[in-house]
Amino acid sequence: MSLEILPALVAFCFVGVITPGPNNLMLLASGANFGFRRTVPHMLGVGLGMPVLVILVGLGVMRIFDLWPVVQDILTVVSVLYLFWLAWKIANAAPPPEAGAQAQAGTPLTFLQAVAFQWVNPKAWFMALSAITLYAGGRDFAGLLWIAAAYCAVATISTTSWTALGQQIRRWLATRARLRAFNWTMAALLVASLIPVLWSSPGPV
């Protein structure tokens, strides 16, 4: 990969990670429900999970899809079902009887859970496959490393921004009704975020 196209790659990655999607909406909800500090492992998992996904997909997973296209369909179904389950968990994170207590008693995603989540995140797959196709078409290791590094760099801005926004919203969610409405809204947006990705995705999801 030539250095001339590096700014374009960084811009591509930044737009992909900063726009609303499953990762950002979950970080927003986590920041609102658990605060910034408790969400840090989740943030780190997103920031490092995406580069790992890019490298492994470029090195071998895309070849599996070439050989067995049915794997793409299976991954699509698993990813969508898992996202629906996560949306349900977010929506019910603060039941009406003891919303505040339930929110505090729950736990945000751990580092490893956030890393693993990238493998069933349709937007992450779309971003990885698109970046590899556009900027490392030969799937060479050096090109994949550049893409992974770009995602790692811009993810710091994205994860921090969305979690901090959630923490600020947390001050407004002082009542059970507001917290319940917020969590249901986040769940609905999480499901809605699948629509444009699944509609235009060139890869498995």
C-alpha cells in the first residue's frame, strides 16, 4: 500500500467507525447505564477487536467464503439473531419496578466479550471486507496491517466519544421512566442499524 492513499484509508475507517452502528449504540447505552469507567474494557475490546478481525479475515476467512459460500449465509443468520438478542437485553436492562437498581447491578461487556462481538457484528464485517477490497485487494500482510492500524487509531476517537456521550446522557436518566425509554430506544436503533448494512453488504452479512 502506497503512503499516498493512507489519508483516504484513514478517512474511510473514521467515517465507518464514527457513524451509528451496533458497537457505538452499545457503547452509548453502556455509558448511560454503567458510566465511563466501567465501560472502558468494552471500549478496548472494540478498539482491538476490529483490527484483529481485519487481519484474520484478510489472511484466511475470505478464502473460506470463496470456497464455501454457504458459510456466509450461516454467519448472516447467526449475526442477526445475536443482535436481536442483544437488543432484547438492552431493552430489558432496566425493568420498571427497580430500573435504577437493575441498571447499577448489571454488568457491561467485558474486554473479551467485546472482541468476540466483532465476529457477529454485521457492520464490522461490512467495514472489514470493504476496506480490504478497496485498500488491500491482494490481501498482502503489510496492507492488512495498515488497515488494522488505521482502524485501531480512529477507534480511540469513536469509542471515547460515544461512551462519553452516554455518560452525559446518564445525568438526564435519573428517573425509571426515562431510563426505560432510553434503553428501549437504544434497542430499537440497534435493530434498525442492521438495515443499511445488510442491504448493501458485499460480504457475509
